[in-house]
Amino acid sequence: MCYVKYGEAMQEDWNTRLTLIERAQNPDDQSAWCDFVSYYEAFIRMVLHQSQISLNDMDDIIQDILLRIWRGLPNYEYKKEKAKFRTWLSVLIKNTILNHLSKSKRKGRDKSVELTEEAYLKISESDIEEVIATEWVGYLTSKAMEKVSKSFSGYAVEVFTKSLEGISARQIAQELKMSEDSVFVLRSRVKNRLKKEIQILKKEIEFE
């Protein structure tokens, strides 16, 4: 297992023909698994947070999910119409949560555990898959933005961020003491670079 923390340095071999998931299927490729964890651990945390898992249980469930992924990936077979990775991941996450809640109930924890388990039994894999699909878009964008932010100096990223907040080009120009034309140019450069980085990340790590 690899316990690389989110935000640590990771490999940037964008030239490989294999996706991160395909590389991580090789149990002997420790580097690929570390890359997988560095990307997906934080994302799994986001999904669990949206699923209202308590902070006290979060870390244990995440480690259990990662362990199950590590064990299951070598046997995972991608089929475009029947076995999308996010569907496989949704089933695994739901089953892991239910297993954790069931263990907690057997240990005599408070009544809320049983109620939570009952609620989760009513949730389908497609419900969790929908959460995963929604959260993934935001997560992928934020990861790409991290890379973009390191590529620009000066006010470029700030201009782009302010524009996303709905601040007009005129107001941004006044606040940062630059011309409106400069605002439009910087915003366009960052936007185009962000699109490029998102495509790079999608090619490398996105599940189908």
C-alpha cells in the first residue's frame, strides 16, 4: 500500500499510453499506486463528505476503500457499456460504508448508527455514482487550476479568479490598476491553459 498524502509531489509522465488506472492495475508498480492514491484519496474524501459520513469514521473508511481498490484493481476489466470505473467505484464505496456501519452496530454503538445503515440500504449505486460524477467535475477542475496557478506570475490568476466571481472587466482593471484590454488578455490566457490542463488530466486519470 502507498500512503502518499494529498498534495505531495507526484509523477507527471503525461506521455504514457496507459491511463493511471491501467498502470495502477499492476500490483508491482508502486509508483503508479502512489500516483493513484495522491489523486483519488482526496476525491474519495469529498464523496464521503457529501454522503454525510462523520469525521470520526472518515479516515478508517477511506483506508478501507483504498485497500479494497488496491485488491480489486488487478481484476477490474473495463467495458464501456457495462463496467465503467465510476460504477465499479460506486459499488465498492457503498459496500465499504455499509460494512463499516454494520461493524459499528455490532459493537454496540449508539442508535444513530443503525438509522444511518437503514438510510444507506435505501441508496442505490446509481445515487452514489451521480455524486461521484458531480464531484469529479469540480475536483478535476481544482486539480488543473493548481497546476495553472504555478504557470503564471503577476495578476493573471487573480484576474481569472475575479472574473469567475462575476466581477466585471472594468472593475478588475480599476482594482489592479491595468487596462481592460490587459484583463481580457490575461483572462483568456488562463482560461485556455486551464482547458488544456483539464484535458491532460482527463487523458491521464479520468475514469470512463
